[in-house]
Amino acid sequence: MTTASPIATLRDAAPRPDPAGAAALSIDGVSHAYGARRALIDVSFSVAPASFTALLGLNGAGKSTLFSLVTRLFAARSGRISIFGHDVAAEPGEALRRLGVVFQARTLDLDLSVMQNLIYHAALHGIGPQEARQRGLAALERVAMADRAGDKARNLSGGQMRRVEIARALVHGPRLLLLDEPTVGLDVKARAGIVAHVRALVRDERLGVLWTTHLIDEVGAEDDVVVLHRGRTLATGRVGDVVRDTGARDIAGAFAKLTGADAEAAA
């Protein structure tokens, strides 16, 4: 079941303080089904502030379903999801104002300029045009796209569109960034560029990041990782710990052992 649009909840009063020591994202016992098909089964993990967490799973693992629950596109039927200690169901305004999102499907308006896309997004968060333009330029500079602010979105390459979508997600000043398979359809160079830009945001802007992917080469040795397979969390923790616990040589081998999949399937 889908919920009403969460956008209206983003214009509430000034943000309330976060509970001390709260995770950037906490998933606790979340399950979800589409009729008789169980897409998520008692999923639990957390994303620390100012960290890069890779949600790794093959197509059909449940990554996009979980993403939809966190963003309130779907209502969670069991379990609890919170962002910096604010329950997504009980406090949607407080939770979602701290969240920036890059969806797997391209969502830019191709007939608007890059800056117009950002200003429109900012307006949904109650940010006026002048402030939105200032924030937009700052966000575009973070992803090396400030020189394309006046260009129509349709004139950008796939990798450039992704960078703009990341900039748009940063305009309202979130502290947690969710990216759902953000490099799908991009060439090797563009993929590497997007990964590098997001890792720089974690390092320089202290953002918490949840990066969903089926590509093992996007998971770094120092990352936190969540292995999701057929709706279940099979492993969580630092990459090195997951590798050690499975007796594998690397994360590709650990993933293969945990899921029974060919390691090359996610390479």
C-alpha cells in the first residue's frame, strides 16, 4: 500500500533536536510483502553518521523495496525505520527533512535547466528562490557541475545527470543521503566518478550514505556493508569483518559464500 506524498510534511516547524547518539538510519525488524510474495523478512541494520554503507545484493534482493519504505513511498507494515532517531512513520517531517534521495530511475525534468531543477526541488522544502539559487550553486560545485547550471537537463550525459541529481538531493541540507543503484547504465569512467564524488561528500561534508548496488567493485575495503539476499540480511558490519567471518579472501568471495551465488555475477 502506498502512502500519501510525504512532501507536505517537510514544511513543518523548525527541526527538533536529534536524540543523542542516534544512528543516521536505523532499520529494525522490517518486513514487507506484495500479496503472498515476501520481499523483506525481518531486516535489521544501521548506518552510522558520516559513514559510507553499501547495501549489496543481486537484482531481486529487496533493495529497492527497502529504499521505498525508508522514503515513505510505501508504508512499512512491520518493524521500525528511523532517521537520526526520528521515526519515519510517527515523525515523517522530522525524519524526511534530514534525508536526501537519488532514485534509480532518472527524475530530472529534461525541459528545465539544471538550476531550475534544483530551485523547484528546493521549493518543495519551503526554500525561496534566492536562497535556493545560492544553495544550488554550492551543491553543484560539490559535484563539479556548477558550469552547467544554465544548461537544459536533456543536454547532459548520463553521468552528468546523476551528478545533478546528487546536487539536487543536497539542496535542502540533509545529513543522510540514499542512492538506489545510482550507477546503473553508466560507463566505467562515469561510474567511478560518481562513486568518488559521493565518497568525498562523506569525507568532507560528514554525510551518512546508504548506497545500494549489485556491483561488488563499488564496495570499498573500509566501508560498512549489508548483504541482502532474497529479502533477508545475511551479514552486516565492516567489509573486513564480513570477509573474515566468512573465511573468504575478499568481499566478492564472502558474498558468494553467503548467497551461494557466482562471485562473477555481481562483479
